[in-house]
Amino acid sequence: MGRAIAIRLAEEGADVVVNWHRDAEAAAETVRRITDRGGNAVAVRADVAVREDVARLFAAAREAFGGVDVVVGNAGHNIVGATADLDEAEFDRVIAVNVKGMFLVLRQAAATVRDGGRIIIVSSGNTRATLPATGVYAGTKAFAEQMGLALAKELGPRQITVNSVLPGLTDTEGVRPDIRANAEEVIAMTPLGRMGRPEDIADVVAFLAGDDARWVTGQRIGVSGGLA
């Protein structure tokens, strides 16, 4: 999903900083796809759950391209399991990435994005249609949405818009095998009758990042084929 968003924004003329934490090869491939099409992109390694990494990420963006106009908060860690069986260490990790990480990114974005800019949070349709075994994950994503609602009001005077997109089940490499095995159940509940594609999400992010969305802020937009 992150790759699709990066490529789509580059197609719209954005210079792109691709953040990565674990997969250097995937980040390099995303940069190659952008530059091969005539765009500008660099890859920067940063763990969003570490304050110093987030500051370095934004500093690298300013150094590479002169400033920051659009921030897409797309980092996330999934956790699925019955509440009684959840592992505490895994719980701590999802909190570190989805809650602390989002807080650190949004705090830095609020201080860095230039007037008239855009902040876009990739949340989850689970905050509207919470399924069994997804309560912790949905809760962390709801935190991000609430941060976005507050930021929209705080940054409105600077003409910075803040919105969240809420994907439904989307066909990405990160979809766990057990979730994929039960995908037909979710598809059956989806009015448009299929899994989402990364490009479905990227197109909405690109809209929110552009001038056509200048009057849209403080919104939580479902991009789920009608599921949520």
C-alpha cells in the first residue's frame, strides 16, 4: 500500500521520501519505479516509534527537497487474536508503532509541514466494522483518527488539512495468511464484492493531497468498497 501511495503521489508531481524500517530492497524498488518514470524520490530508514528517527526522517526530507508539504502516516503493525490469547510483547509492539509512532509522526508533521500542506493518516475500516480478534488493532487505529480530528482544528488556521482514510481488506503482501484464508467472508460482506487493491487507497490519498481537496479536513473517509 505504501508503495502504491508513493508512486501515485510521484505521478502527481510530488518529490517523495520513502520511509522504511526493515525492507531496504522494497524501499529501493519503490524509489526505482518512481525515478524510472522521471520522478524524484529518496529512501530513508527510520523507526517511527523512535523520536530521534522521526526527527531525522523529516530533516532528510527538508534536506533533499527543501521542505515538507505532504505527510502520509502509513506505518502500522497488525495484531490479530482472541483477547484472552494475545501476547503482551506483541501488544507492546503494536502500541509502539500504531500509537506512539503515529503520535511522534503527527507531532513532527504539525511542527514541520508548511502552511497550506496536507496530513493524511492511513487508518483502518476496522474502526467502523470491528471484527472478532481485531479489537486491539482497531483501538490503535482509532487513536490515530482522533489525533487527526484534533489536528485538523489545530492546524486549520494555517490552511493545513488533516484527514484519515479507512481501508477495508486490501490485497497487499502484508495480509496475514490466516486473514487471507478467510477473505471470502469479508468479500461477501463488501457491497462492491471484492478485496481492495493498493491503488484504490492510493487514489484517495492522492486526492486528499491535492488542491481539489482544499476544503476537506477533519474527515474519516472509508475506502472499503462499502464495508465500513
